[in-house]
Amino acid sequence: MVGEIIDHKEEVRVKYHRGIGRIGVLSDTHIPSRARFLPPELFTRLREVELILHAGDIVDDRVLVELEALAPVEAVAGNMDPPHLHERLGRIKLLHVGGYRIGLVHGDGVRWTTRRRAEETFAGLEPAVIVFGHSHRPLCEKSGELLLFNPGSCVDPRGAGRPSYGILHLSSSGISGEIHRL
């Protein structure tokens, strides 16, 4: 399922997935510092996905193990992740999924907004969607042909109402996203 890594920039990891139509998207789980475990309801809702993307601030490896029981997982490290997760996951990935490019980044930094940092990370690489996190606030918004997608946090919504996660739908007609509340 996973192809070879091809770098467009030294820090960008590219992987290929074929035949994917429904992707679960998470970020900012912060287990165990913000919650002891992922919400059980999340596992029920992600049963039908074919791939899971995690946009960082995982903190504990067991989150990835639990998610991998549902579907293959692609993740990047965030600013709160320990060094071994940074080494294992990297900070930036450009995935080729179902014929589309998906940028995956946490989005932390000091310049601009989280959204703008995410956009700048993939400037010139022309992804169809950029998945990012860091703000704990969900966003599903088109900017021209680009879909900007932040699933929020399924455990720590920080003023964004209820906890959330996202679903991306890939088809021959394009990519769309949905934010779901828990």
C-alpha cells in the first residue's frame, strides 16, 4: 500500500496510497496530558475509514497503536510530541492518496497564523488539501481549489465548542471534508 519516499524538499516525505475513499482526520489528542484516553465514541465513528491522518501533538505512542487497529495511520509530530516521535514521524508529509496530494503538518510556529503557516509549508507543491492542527479549532474551508482542513481536537476543543474530528471524502470528482462533533 505504501510506495517509496520521494522528496520534493528535504523535509517533505511523500507516500502513496491507492484505492482510498474515506479518511479519518485527527489532531491534538495530547494523551495522557489533556485526556487519559481517546473517546470511545471516536472508535465507533472511525470504523468505516480506510486511512487515518493525525496532524500532531499525539504525545503517547499508544494513540497510534490504538488507531492502527482501525486503519493504516499517517501522522506527523507536533510541538508537544517527544523527540522519539519527531524522529519516527517527521514534521511534514506530502501524501499521494487516491490520485490526490494531501499535505500533512501540525502548523505550529511563531510567524503568521496557524493556517498561513500550513499554507506556506506546501507552497509550490500544489496539494489538493492541507491537513493541519495546533489551534484545536476545526476548519473546513476552500481557498480557490485548495481545501484547508483542521479537524480540531477530539479531547481538548479550547473554546471551539465540543470536541471534534474530521472525515475527508475522496472521489473522482474531488475531495470534500466534514467536521464531526463528539
